[in-house]
Amino acid sequence: MNRHLHEAEQIRANATCLHSAEAVTQALDQMAAQITADLSDKNPLLLGVMNGGLLPLSYLMQRLDFPLTIDYVHATRSQEDLTGKEL
């Protein structure tokens, strides 16, 4: 078995679900409603943080029905350090 696949399966097996799919859906609906109320006439810029923000951004975008701009940022750590440093 591929080492990375095995690691991913182990992580998933040991993971704890923090929020239900229903809670996430409700949060996205609330965010979209607030963004729409505040920014629907301003052509806002939505920034996703890659890679983990890709799906949440797409779920949010599906709820916004007005002109907007989409982009992303990719934050990386230098040399596999596990603590924060300059981006």
C-alpha cells in the first residue's frame, strides 16, 4: 500500500468530527446571508486559503448570487517546520 494513502487512512480513522455536516451547512448559510446583506452591491473579493480552503470557498460561492471576484492565496512554511514563521 502507498505510504501516503496508509497515513491518510490512519489519520481519518483517528479523527474526531468537530461539527456535523448540518452545522457546517447552517454556518455557510449564515455566512452567505451576512455577506449578501453587507456586500452584494460592492463586487467583493473572495479569497480562499489553499489548499484546505478550496472546498469551503466553493460551498460558500454556491450560495452567493451576485457579482464577485474570486482569488486564492497559498501559504507555505519554510522547510517543513512545524511552527509558524514568516510566510
